[in-house]
Amino acid sequence: MTRAITNRKNENNEENSKLFRALDRGMDDMEAGRELPVEEAFQKISELRRMRRNERIFP
């Protein structure tokens, strides 16, 4: 039981680390002026969602 809890905590820490790294990169991009216009940003978001969805459907 404690091993399962420890494994879950490690997974959560890894997920949080990935999220924080992505946020840091995003902030770095904003500070450096590498931002997309709103329309392009939403197109990119849609593209990434589609890719992720397809990855789950067709592993």
C-alpha cells in the first residue's frame, strides 16, 4: 500500500515538474517577444489537441 502511494506521489511530482517546465518556457518566450497572435495561437492549440487525441486513439 505504501509503495503504491509513493509511486503515485512520484508520478504527480513528475507531472508537476513537466507542467512547471512548460510554464517556464512559455514565460521565457513571452519575455523574449516570441508570442503568436491570438488567431495563430488558437490554431496551434487545436492542432496540438488533435494530435494528442489521435495519439490516444491510435497508439
